[in-house]
Amino acid sequence: MSGLTCVTARINGGDEHADDAAQPDVPWWSFTKTALAVCALRLVADGRLSLDDRIDGKPYSLRQLLQHRAGIPDYGRLTSYHEAVQRGDSPWDVETLLRRVGLDHLDFQPGHGWAYSNVGYLLVRRLIERVLDEDIETALLRLVFAPLGLASVRMAAKPRDLAGTAWAIRTPTIQRGFITAC
């Protein structure tokens, strides 16, 4: 819930002449992990992060977080998470999320298994923010999207940030290259 971010962007399906200004942005959800990985790898290339050093005395490395091999548990298996979403509760703050997930109890020894973990990428996000001393939106725009010339990218961190996006359309359809249900 809280602390997790979605990237949204307008896409035109390769038609350079399409007038997409009136079209809604499309949430990229898990593609955000790719953007976080690119940002982290840029920091590795700049010598500001290491792929294989342990992070903050924990038993896992950045490489293991990026590969979902760190053993970090995920909130997706928590019944309380799904119930809170269903009720429309306010998002949990990051510390509550990490406590409820049980971050101190890894699912497996780092490097000795694989499990998809949104929480692992939340840790990557926090690492990037700490190293750069800037919020993740600024970091991604500066290090990932601006160099690619992607001007329509914006971050959605709260449900209200998705207003006006294709996600706000409840009927699962595809219109002019826009996926309207993720």
C-alpha cells in the first residue's frame, strides 16, 4: 500500500503523428521495477552503489534484491493487506507495512531461492533515495526518463494520483493502444 509507486506515461503505439494529448496516461505498475533497476544500475556504474556488498548489515545484496533472490517476504500473501484494500482503508505507512510483512524473517537464505517481492523493490527505492538524497520521482526522472526523452512520465504514489489515467476506467478494454485495466 504505502511506499509503493507506479509509473504512468502516455504511449502512442509508435504513431508519431497521433494526437495523444487528450488520452489518459497508462499505469505501468511492475514496469516501475525495471525503472528502479535501471536507476540502481546507473548508481552502480557511477560507483555510488555496489551490486554485491551486503546492504546495511543485512544478509542480502542489491543484486539479490533486484533478482527477487533476497528472501524478502511480500505483502501479497497477507490476508490483512487484502482485507484493508477491500475495505478501502488508508494505506499503511512504510514502517507498518515492513513490520506486518515481517521483514526480519526472510523466506529463504539470500541467493538460495526466488520469490517475487514488491517489498524487495521498496527497499531498492529507499536505498536509491538515501544514496541520492532525493525523492524517487526526482531520481527516476533525472537518471532514467529524461535521458530517454520521456516527457509524459509521472509518478503515482497515492490512489488519487491515478485520477485521469487509464486505470480510472473500470471496464477492461484496450483503446488505441491504451490498456485500461492492469
